[in-house]
Amino acid sequence: WNSGVEHYQQCTLDEVWAMLGRGTEKTIPFFNTVEATESGADPWSVQGILALQDGPTQPLVPHWHQLVGILKMLDNFLAGKPILLVDGVGVGKTMQVVGVICFLAFFHDHFERNGYFPGKYSKPLSETTTFKGNGNVPNAPHLIVVPVSLEYQFRLEIHRYVQAKTFDMMSYSSIIRGEKSEKFWTIVNNFKQAPIRQIILATNPVSVRLTV
């Protein structure tokens, strides 16, 4: 069983940033670059936003293995290949998954403006530098399915990493449990962001009901 990123084993962090098209910024698109150290407020709340702006903070940056994992997952996604992320507990899988979602939104916008993806995926266009060899990443929402016990934690982690007001997100499972499923489309239709910057968080039981 290999790590899956052997091809990038000798790359430095700066080289990985450059391959992702963020060699200058060295940040994940739409990600918070700091997190509050004293405020316990939700980073997407008014209080949480102010805490990030004015309160004591600490850097929020990915480690080398997390960034390389994001790069490899983007490789597979664009090639239409399956992805299996099996890092151990506490290694940063949530950051990587959310990071891929944010990079896909960044890639989509870059392709819309320039006709190609950034970084290592830039021109010439080919099967390895476009989505399945057919152009841009689809402008479609992201569905994340988690166990019921992890729904609340995952939602907080998304709020921790992603800058407020850059993505729309809703918990589909919470609406179903409250027997208010008719509100689903009302909420979705009132999203402010483009579909590729929309996240639907659902739990296993809900996903089963949706496929029956």
C-alpha cells in the first residue's frame, strides 16, 4: 500500500504551491489564513468575523502532506479517476477535502476568464490539463455525506476553513429531521454564490432516502 503521492515526494512546499497556481499567494483560495485563539464564536457569525479581523489569531496554513494530498486529488478529479483518502485520524483529511472544493471553484473561475486552468494544469490543453479532456470543471454544487454523529463537527470545520460569504452552505439533514423538507429549494434558490460555490451537507440516512 503506497502513499499515492510518490510522484511528488521530492517537491518542496513552494513547488507544490506553484503547481496549484498559487505560487505567489501561497494560500488556498477562499480559505481563512488565520483562526481566532480566544473567541469561541462561529467564524461565519458576525462575532466570529470580527474576532478574525480584530482579535488575537494564529496562522491557519496547510502542512506539506495536506497540500500534496490536495494536488493529487485534483489530478485524479480532472482525469475522472476515483479518489480514496485514507490518512489516519487527526492528519487533516477535512482540510484536504474542503481545500479541493475551494480549488475547484478557483479553477472554474480561472478557466472562465482565461480558457485554461492555473499552475501545472495550464496550457497546452490536453486530457491532463482539462476536466476529463473536455474543458472546464462543471459549475455544479458539492454534496458532502457524513455520519450523523459528525454532521455538526463537519459544518463547524467548513466554517473554520472557508471565508464567510464566499460559499453558500446548508445542512440538508437538519431540514429533513425537522420535517421541513419543503424549505430545501427555497433555501437553495436564495443562495448568493454560483453553484460551484455551494455546499450541501447531508448525513448517511438522508442520502439513502434520496436514492431509494
